[in-house]
Amino acid sequence: MKIVINSGFGGFGLSDAAKKDLNVEDVYGLSRTDSALIALLEEKGTDYCSDSSAWLSIVEIPDAEKFWHISQCGGHEHIVASESKMNRYS
């Protein structure tokens, strides 16, 4: 499974061009596993897709990982996998 995260400090955000390409205004309702978002990031790259405070990247986890969530510190995100539903945000 591919998941889009912010690898920089400052928080997740899309450039105006990426929002236009994806036809979205608010990124907070956008799934980080959205196939169109992932395809755009793979095709156009980080510089094109990231806003000024983000550095978007794709992390791939095994499809068998059913329980995961995005954790962050200062806007820098990483994936945390869990064996139980207790921490499930996916």
C-alpha cells in the first residue's frame, strides 16, 4: 500500500497546481492513499505537488499491514504500524 506523507517540517500541504489537478480545495478531506494523489506525485514529483511548507513523499507498506496511522513531530510525518485496532486510523 502506498501512502503520501510529509517528509519535511511544517505540515502536509499541496501546491495550488496540485490542488487544481486533483480538483480539491481542502487537503484535509483527501485520503493519503488516494490513487490520483499518488499518481500525480509519482508523475510530477515533490517540487510540483508540495506547498511551500511541505516535502511530500510516498511510503510503501505491505498490504498485509491493516492497522496503521500517520504520526508527526513538527510536521515531519512517519507511518506507525500496529498489530491491533487500538491505534488504527486507516
